[in-house]
Amino acid sequence: MPTSLSGQNAMDAEEIRQKLKSLATKGEKIRFLEGIAREEKTHIVLYTLASFLLEEDEVAEAADLLREDLERGGDLFEQYESYSLLFGISMDRGRELTEKEISGWTVSFDKMREEAHLELQDLEGEIEAKTPEGEPEAAPGPPSGETKRLLERKRKLEGFFKDGYQFERMLGDYYQGRGDLERAFLFYGRFYSDMDRPVEFFSPESMRNYVDLLLKRKQTKDALVFMGYLVNLRPYMLDDLVKFSDLYYMLGDRVSALLLQMFITTLSDGYSREFYEKSRGMIGILLAEMRKAPGSGGVEDLADAVFTGENIKEIPRTIKSLEREGTRNFFFFYLRGLAGFVTSDYVEALKNLTAFNEFYPHLAESYYYALVCMYNLDLKKHSKTIVDFAEKAIELKPGSAIAKMTKKYLGIMLDLDEEDAGKLLISSEIAAILNGFLTKGAPVGTLQPLVDSLTIERTPYQVALIQLLSKVSARKDEFCGFLKKCRESLNETGARNVELVLRALG
């Protein structure tokens, strides 16, 4: 083990991580790191200490530590971490950066990217040399220690090119905020040239900026592509979906505009009355316009089938006709799935609903219809997926009609009668109710659904609920008083569960 200047054995990175885990408070961790930073100028010490100091708003001290780490050199990924955090400090403080500073940041980033590219090329050669001819890299059997190390390094280098710290995206935001749209477009373009990144790397606001810049440059097709990405980033991007529809309308594609409004109606039903009513109104306007134009009967028939419930079995034929005319839309998968569901063609329905969920994973109704299809096709085979889809549907539209229908099936899976299934609360519902009381000041009466859920027979959700309630510390007296008051009117199961919680709370 290496030694420090004082002659004491230095701690390696893993020992430092374990020590930090054992310390209870941030202050203790800072003091520990400050103690060893005097002599151990390693990346993990300097970078981690800087991160903690930033959380304490000690910005100048954190920046000095990061600069010190960059001056000592070190591994590419160590440099990248400190470089990105230091750049983030400059951006977060909102101060004006000089062109010299920005040029320095850019040159450093490009230099690291080039270094990573060259190392990756060398690594691929080494890995190929160690891989028997004709066999893939991941050949059967565990790789040797050296090969495993090379493969792990390759994985990290490939990840580097995804730019987890989003340097170029942040520079795009910086120039956008200062009205320099040419440079904003340049850096956004560099960042969005690679869309094969984890979804959490994409900021909705930044992507909106990029769409607007594309539209200003008359690059409408590219703007439509990025609008498609944008509406998938989070659930219920309703404003963006409206803009997406408006963009199609502006281009004269009323069919695509109408289909998006139909999707908005489905998505907002049971979630946002405002958007639901606006989209229904817009559908009426679009249909009125389209009736005056020849050749629009197909989409009118489609809208009538969806909103009146009549002739739903004709939906696949109508969609096929629209596709022959050149219309393509992800919502077609859902509509085909709906038609298959209504006509009990569960195989066809499940196929289309599965495809739709891959395109858009945030529609509660799609998960509900899919789980009912699986229930009817093969309950045993699909039991886990049915539960997963039920939880997803309820989480997406809690308290809605679709959530209540979903709970009936979840109750069946848990062997509950219909009344108890209605009292069932999944994890996301429990968290929302508790968070409202503990952190948002909601009245204690809002906890009643949690108490009602304690009266049903034992389920995994109920076990988790009891554990969570047993750890409540905020507003504890008020909480315990409410439980005691409720206990008198509960059934035997509910009274027993409330007693468990009260005992745990002392």
C-alpha cells in the first residue's frame, strides 16, 4: 500500500468510500476529507470534498479543489469529472463567461474527446488480439482478468462519448439565454447529433429551444423529429403535444394534426379536464375544416369510431386506407389495439398495444387494455407482467376511472374481493398521500385512504404500508392521534394493523 508524506499508510479509493458510508453527517464527511486532503491529493478526495462543499454553498473553496485536481493530471475520467463539475459551477452561477474562458472549456473538452477516441481504438485492437478468431467478444465462459479489465475500460470510454455531464448542451443553453442563437444552434446541434443516450440526459427545455431554432431555420422536418422525441421525455407533455399538432397544421397536414389531438384527448381524459376539453374542441374545428375538403372521409370515420364507440371494428380497415394515402402515426398502434380489444381479438390487440407502449410508455389506458388481454389469453404465463402493467396504469392516472377498473384486476391477482380491491393502494399512491401530509402540510384527514387500506387482508402493498407508517416522525402526535381515533371504527384486521403502527411509533 502506498504511503503518504507523513509515513502513514494512505487509504485507497475503496477504503475512502467505505469510510464515508460509515459517517452519519455531511459535516463529519467534510472534516474527514479535509483531514486527509492535506497530504493525499487524489481525485476521489479532492472531487468528493468539492462536491460536499458545493452542497454547503462553499463555491469558491470547491472550485479551488477542482482546479487543483485538474492541475495534477490523472486518468481521463477523473479529469472529466472535475472539469465538468467546475464548468457546471460557472454555468449555475449565471455569470457572464469571457470568450477566452469558453474557448478554454471547449478546447479541453475536445482534447479529452480525442484522447478517448485514440484510447478506444487501441483498446479495440487489444481486445481483438485476445479474442479467439471467429468468436464474439462475449464468448462463452468468464473472460480472463485482463480481458475483463479491457472490456470494462471500453464500456467506460464508449459512455464518455455520451457526455453524461452534457457540456455541449449546457453551452447551447448558455448562448440561448444570451440571445446568441447562432452559437446556441451550433452547440445544441453537436449534442443532439447523438440521440442514442439515456433519456435522463435530455432536458425538455433545451430540446424545446433546439426545436424553435430549427423552425427559425425552416428545417421543419428535423423539428418534427425532435418534437417526437420531446413528447416522450416525460409523462403528460401536453403543451408540447399541442405544439406538435399545431406544427402539423401549420404545414397543411390536417390529418396528422387531428390524430395528435385525438391522442391528447385520450391522454388527458381523467388527468386534465382543461386539455381534454381543449383537444375535443380542436378536433371539432379540424373536422369541420376537413369536411369542406375532398378525400378526408377516412380520418372522419376514424374519429367517429373512437368518440362514439360505433363501428370500432372498422378501425383497422380505416387505418390501412389512411396508410395507403401516406399517413403514418404512432397512435395507429393504440387504435388497432383498441379495435382488437373491443372485438375480443386479444392476440392482435396485445401485439399492437405492446408496439404502442414501446413508442409512448406513458398512457394508462394502453397498459390497462394490454393487461386485460393477457388476463384473457394466459393468466399464469403473464401474471407478473399483469401486475407490473396494473401498477403502471394506476401510477399514471391515480384516482381515475381507468385506475379503478385496473384495481379490480389487481385485486383478482391478490385474491381480494371487489370492495377490498377498491381500498388497495400501490406504492406510488401511498408515497403521494404520505408526502402530502409530511412535507406539504395536507390535513390529517387526507390519510384516511391509508387507514382504509389497512383493513384489507394482507398483501405486499399492505406490508410496505405498515413499514412506512411505522417510521413517521414529522407531525407525529397529530398522526398518532388520528390513528387512535380511527382505530375504534375499524374491522379486526384494520385495528390490529393500526396497533402495530402505534406500537412501532412508541
